[in-house]
Amino acid sequence: MEHPTHFPALLFADGEGNVQEFTELEMVGMSNGNFIHPALEDLIPLPEGSELFALPDRLPVGWDRTAEEPVLLSENPYSKGKPVQAVAAFMAPAHTAIFTSGYQTQPGAPTLPLFAYTAVGWHDNRFWVAGFRSDPDKRQDADQYRQADVVKRTKRKLQHYKDNRLVQHLGKCCLTYGCPAARNYFLGRWEAPLPTSPDCNARCLGCISLQKSGCCPSTQDRITFVPSVSEIGEIATTHLESAENPIVSFGQGCEGEPLLQAGIIEKAIHRIRQNTSRGTINLNSNSSKPTSVKRLARAGLDSLRVSLNSAQEKYYTSYYRPTNYSFSDVLKSIDAMKESGRFVSLNYFTLPGFTDSVPEFEALCTLLRNHRADFIQLRNLNMDPEWYLQSLALAKDTQNLGIRRWLDLLQKEFPSLRFGYFNPQIQ
């Protein structure tokens, strides 16, 4: 992996959102509210398909190389008295953050939208971010599709399946929200989404499909109906039969909790497997109903992706705010899949300063020893970092390992455990 030869300069945005570099200060990262000067090996070129964000009412913080300390940039250095905003990167899929953007939030600042905010700087005519590629799979890379082709093939399939409500819903996901999974479905390859549930039994702080008024906007609309077995089967069977490295996945960002529709999903899996034995049937879930998970495994569910923000029950509960289930039910669901000889991934939401904290590392190790998950998907938490840490009431002086060391220690402790970003194909 390529790294810069010198420390990148601090980036800031002016009042109109125009991004500029300030070479007198170097970029800074943040971890649980602490400003960190990243090492050169922490930095990679900004991945293609990433975005830059100006952060409202947040002042940029840079690194003074002479004083060797963080410094606040309170006004535009090229236009005295003019306002500045901090800048962050939202990295393309398959990349994991080492540090979040460094800034100081002003009183009355709005809550940031539901994205991840990675530290970014400028050197040698390019942007650099504090992160690493966590999965070599190119299934959502920006260079793997042409938008004109996506639009053409999506419209063609929408016309062909005009009576299938689920296909029509995925068309909106693809053309309106740019959903990578929906895009790949319409391109006839890799992993296809099967959203099924308009309802949920958790009230996640960072839910991307439903947020209370006055908080922060959800990034996509939630499905409003429960598709029929035939609608699900029509999509899934065709995709598994014809796609390259095919996976179909229940449980998407545009729905609630799929286990609330376990009866429909069970029948759909039976229908799919009556028609084809090819490919992987996966469920992305909060895994709140172990009895339902056991039924789905018997029906032919190949893999379960368990969403977790923390291996510690108190922090899990603070984020998910579950209704009529507990953290112990999640662990029982993992056990139910493993007892059925099936594959389990942890969809582990990572945030520098929390995920790599010593107590969280120890709790995750305990979970892995006791419940035998096969794979960890390193997914950046899409949420305002300060809102998240305040909601969890994480102590500011909590000791952390650093994301790179945290990952190294996990790999040494669990040599058979696999890491990545996407749902792997099981068969």
C-alpha cells in the first residue's frame, strides 16, 4: 500500500464549502476526542469513489510541527476574519478508518448526518486519508461500473418485472440513493439485496432508514411493504442461477429487522432452494430472535451477519435500544447458527477511540472465544462521533490500542478468524 513521503497539510473549507490546504499545519486525526498526529504508515491515497465533507460549526485542528502539538485554526488564513470549517472524508466501501477528522465543535453546532468522518489531508497534489483497505473484493468499487449502463439496465429490468414490488423498490434504491447492492443486482452480479421488513425491534441511534424529527435525516427511505414469497423468489432464484459469485441477502439499510418477517423468509428460502442449490443465502440481522434463526438455518440459510457496535452489553444496549430482546439473545443466535454448522460474520461498527479501547478489545476477545464467529466485517460507524461517544458515556481517559495494533492483536489471538468488509460467498 502506498504511503506519503511527508506529512500531508491540514485541509479546511471556507464559508462557501471550498476546500483548501494550509501548509503551515499538518493534518490531525481524532480518537475519543483526543487529537493524534498520524504516522505516515497510517495514511493512504483517498480511494476513488470517496467524498469530502465540510463540517458545519466545527473548527479545523492541525499539527504544529515546531511545537509538536495540535493547534486550532479559528479563521481563514488567506482571508482574515472569514470563517472556516473542518473537512472530513467519507471513504469508499472496503476501507476502514484509523482516525476520525480532527476538529473542535462550536456551541450550537448541528448533529452531523449519518456518515463516517475520516481524517484527511493534502500532499503532493493528492488527498490522503487515515485508513486502510480492509477487503480486496472490488464488488462496490467505483471503477466497476458506468452510471449510464446502470441506468439503462435498471430501467430495462424495472420494465420486465413491473409487477414485482420488490424489484420496483430496488429500482428506487439504485437510481435515487445509489445503493451499491441494488446497483449490482441490476447489473446481474455478485450480491443482491432482499429487503423484507418495514418494522424493527430496535431503535438504533444511527439508524440510516428511520430517524426522529429534529435529529439528523435518514439517508434512505425504508421499505413500506412486506414482499411476497413469489416476489422474493423471483429475484433470488434468477440472481443465484445467473450471477457471478452470487449472494442474496435479507436485511438491508432500507428496512427494519428482517427476523420480524422470519415466516416469509423461511418460506422464501425453501422456494429458492427448490429451484437452485447455487450461491449463498445470507441474512443481515440484529440477531434478536434465536429461535427464528434456528428455523432459518434448518430451511437453508447459509450465513448470518450479526450487527454489533460493541461486545459490551451496556454499550450495545445504549446504541441499539432493543425492544423485547436483549444482548444475550444476540449471542444465542450466533450459537444457533454455529450449532447448525453455518457461517457467522460480525458486522462490527468501528470507531477509532472506542472500538480499539482496551475494555472493548477484551470484551470482543471473550465473545469470540465463547461464540466462535468465523468472520469480522470492519464497517465504519456512520454517525456523528461526538454524539455516539456522548450517548455511550465513554470516559475521555479510556485507554486505547490504536486501530492498527488492535487488528494485529486480534489476528494473532485468533489466527483462523477472517477479516473483511463484505459478506463472503460461502458456496
